[in-house]
Amino acid sequence: MGDSGEGLVDSEARIQERMEQLQAERELGKKPKLGNPQQMRKLESLKLARIEMDRQLQGTTNPNRRNQIQAALTDIDRQLRELQTQS
């Protein structure tokens, strides 16, 4: 009886290992494939800047500051589009 229990544990371990392998393959597929590391850094930097500007926009009530942030978001979006079309 001890042998059948070991087989079940081995099977579960193999299933878990395969699930982790599939997850890793999915994550690799999601990453942008830029050949230039400098472009990749700029892309990541712009994405982070956009997240930060969006966060600031949500917390700002001053209309002038909201306009400034909207302009910054528009510029960031433009730069992201340009960078993505270059790759």
C-alpha cells in the first residue's frame, strides 16, 4: 500500500511542475520582444510614468493640475505609440 501512495505523490508533483512550466512559458510570451535593451528600458520607464501620472490624476482636484497631468498622459501615450511602432 505504501507504493501506491508514493506514485500518487509523484504524479501530483509532476502535474504541479508541468503547471509551473506552462505558466513560465505564458509569461515569456507576454513580454515585448524588443531587440534593443535601451528601447526596452524606455518602454518600461514610460509605462511606469503613465501609471504614476494616472495615479496623480485620480487624486488631484485642482483643474489646472488636472490639465497638466492630462497633457503629460497624452505625451506619454504618444511616445509609447512611437516606440512600439519602431520595434
